[in-house]
Amino acid sequence: MSKRFLTGVLGEVAVEELIHKQFVNWTVGAAKFYNKADLTKLNLNIGIKTVEMGKLPVIHKKPKRPEIINLKVNDHFFYICGLATRETLLKYQDDDGILSPALRKKGNKTAFYGFSELIKFNDFAELIKAYYTDLFISKIAI
């Protein structure tokens, strides 16, 4: 099991613990079959990005969905920082935060640095409120 995979799964488990809902997909397979929102089982189009302390989360330059951003302190302690809206993900991007030269060369991913703009939540109800408020505002802006 790769370190990156383990970090991602543990970040998802941390969110499960906070919101008291189970959604982690424990199956393993080709990445092309898993390119969907992490909270799909809860009927929410929300992803989860977990990164080790001291690094920036890697996101798509053209995000398809909001993302919950987590910081991993160690395998037993995570900070669930909050929900990044698509607008926030678009606004706070920095290619210099991509540590891998190969990934940077591909040009489709970037690093996210807008931690101060994350929407905090403490439970499932607050996450739902933040998610649907963002959806409503996004539709008005169109």
C-alpha cells in the first residue's frame, strides 16, 4: 500500500469520524474507475484532499467539485480544515507548490493555498449547509 494511498484513506476515515457517516470505498482498482467524489455514497459531490503537514494539497486546475481539505500530522491525528468551494479552489492556486517535476510538467494539477477561505464545519449538518449554500451561490453567479 502506497504512502499517498494510505494518507488519502486515513483522511477519509477522519471525516467519517467527524460527521458520523460511513462513505469510504474500501475496494481497490484502476484509478479511472475511482475518479468520482469521495462522498458519493452520501449523495454529495464533494471530494477529500489530505496532505501531510508542511505540504500543500494537490488539486485539479479546473476543479469539478468542492473539496474537504485535511492536514495529516501523523497516522493517528488529522486536522479537518474545512470545505473549499470550487470558486476558492480556482482562486488560490500555485504551481510552485507542486513538488513533483513530472506532475508539474503535465500541467493539469496545481497546489491549493487558500486555507483561510475554507468553510469550517463540525458535523454533517454543517457540512450539508455549507455544500448547498455553495451550490445555490454558484447557480446565481452563472
